Amino acid sequence: MDQLVIDLHGDHPPPGSDVTIFGPGTQGEPALREWAQAAGATPYELICQISPSLPRHHPHRCPQSVARPACAR
């Protein structure tokens, strides 16, 4: 069973709200390297421990319907 507990510091978002666990750190979200440092691990170790059953959202990933060269950033 997968579980993760996060302290929201008194915020009460409604069920179904989107949550950013880590990101680039440009909008106040913790960066993956910060989580890794706090856990005494490498960023790669943390990524590998995330269950495949967890839905992912990659906002800058090329959609499958678009040819890769046309989507290169």
C-alpha cells in the first residue's frame, strides 16, 4: 500500500485538489534536490521509489500525438 503524509500547515484544500510534491522550485514548491537532501538520498533514489501506480503529470513533456522533433525544447 502506498502512503504519503504531508503537513499542509493549516490549509484545507478540497478533496481532488491538484498537489505539487516537488518541482523546479520557481513557484515556492520544493525542488527534488531539497527533498533528497532532507532524506539523505540522491534525487534519482527518490524518483525510483515513487510507485508506478501514482498518476504523473509532466507539464513540459511532449504529447504522444506530436512528433518528437516538433516538440523539442
